[in-house]
Amino acid sequence: MSFVGRDLISMNDLTREEIDGFLRKVDVVRDHPGKKQLCTDKVCAMLFFEPSTRTRTSFDSAMRNLGGRIGGFYDPRITSAVKEESLWDTVKMHDGYGFDVMVIRHPLKGAARLAAEAVEMPVINAGDGPNQHPTQTLLDLYSINETQGTLDGLTVAMVGDLANGRTVHSLTEALLKYNNCRLIFISPRDLAMPGFLIDKCKKAAEQGGATFTEGRRIEDHIAEVDILYMTRIQTERLHEMTALAEKFRSIYRLEAGMLKDAKPTMKVMHPLPRVTEIAQDVDQTPYAYYFQQARNGLFVREALLALILGAVR
Ligand code: CP
């Protein structure tokens, strides 16, 4: 397994063996005695065309923790994109400015793949519209393994806007690579998991891999799940359906009282930001893991940068 110089655009870019190998490296980098010198001569271009708190800040901190530097922008309104410069040209400029790796977030599906074709340096997808968010999935897998001790044989419920949530798309693709996982997709019909991913799940089931079901109510599945993966309604991607968002929010909401039949080892995860889908009283329960999960994003992104930049092998 080598990550040196590689793009990370989709979870489909990685085999199970590569994901497992990567997850083993996370703690190596996290506890590396010379971490502050691993990337002292390296510079990361951060191209954020969409808002972000966790992904942006943790990549920023990760690069600094490795001794590297950061450039780029976090608001496309202060770039020449407002003068109608194409994405291709905007991205391509960065090859000439001394950067070693690019992290890009963009509202359009396929933007990160296009960026990877435009530039020589390796490109990391930090979220492309409703499509993929592979670094979120790597930190999700790290967190799931940390809490369950395995990634095989788990029952994982994904709840909320499964149509537009890139985190659940990437996570589904990843868990299909593991043995005997049971996936439960809980959403309103209007926001169900896209057909192409349901088809992949069906194919995996036919081949004796993961199984899946679709449900409408969180309460029906609390007792059976190892991971309850909550997501918000992606109002920014709902377009003509925004009027339905409030209704969906009230239905797909987890409260502490609903967790009384949960397995003792069950964890509630969420890529964050949350809006109303997890009540604050859940934070005080032993099931809440979303803040630790977000913190793991720092360690996962440190490892990813160190591996892609060849600082750790
Ligand atoms: N999970 C996640 O991608 O959060 P941000 O949008 O804040 O980066």
C-alpha cells in the first residue's frame, strides 16, 4: 500500500486492504515523536468553495501540526471565480505556486475529480456536492473501529437526508467492502438513498456481503444497531423541497428518552453540523460520540497528509 502522491476523490479509490492499512497508520502519525518536522518543507492549498468548520479547521491544524504551511482560500467570493473564471483555470493556477497537495471542497458533484485532472499535485476531496466526502468516511471508520473494535459484522443505521448527504454515500460505499455488515437506511421517502447505491447494496447482498433494509422510523431500530449515524436535512441542496425540511426535522430527531433499549456499546455518530436532529440531552448519555468523532478528524487528516506527502510510509 502506498499513498504517496495519490489523489483521494472517492471511497471507491481505496480497497478494503488500503483502508485497513491507512487506519493502522493513523495512530503512528498521531503519536509520532517527530510529528512537528514531518512536513516542514510542504505547503497545502486549501480551496474551499463551500462553507466548512470541521473539515477546513482540522486540515489546517493537521498541516500545521506536521510542520507544514497552508495557502489558498475559504471564500470563493474573494477570488476571480466571481469574474466567471472556470473551475479548471482557478484550480490549475495552483500548480504554479509551490503547493504540494490540494484540498478542495465544492458544491458540484465531480469538482474534485476535475481538479485532480487539472493539476499535477495530489488532490484530496473535502466534499463535492451531494457526491462524496471520503476524509469524513475515513474518520468515521476510525471512530467506529475505536468504539466497536471491528468494522466487520456491524449493524449501522444511517438516518436523515440520505438523498443529499455525501457522508452517508461515502460511508455506504466503504462499509460494503467489509464482511457481513447490516445497513439500515432511515429517511423520508423523498430523501431516500439514491438508486445507484441501493443497487450496489443489492449486488453486495447477492454476493453474500452486506445486507440492507430501508426504514422510516428511528425508534424501530434503536435496539439492534451498533452505530446510529444521524445526519441533518441538507436544506442547501433541497431546492424546491425546502418547505418539507421542517416536517422532516421534527420526525427525524433523536432524544435521550428514545435510547433506553440501545445496546450498551451502541454509539450515536454525526458528521456535524447538527441542527435539530440530535437533542442536546443526548450529549450527556454514554451513547454520544459525535464530538470525539469530530476530534478524530484531526488525527485522520494528519495521517492522510503525511502519507500522501511521503513523510510516513
Ligand atoms: N463534517 C463536515 O464536513 O463538517 P464541515 O462542513 O463543518 O466541514
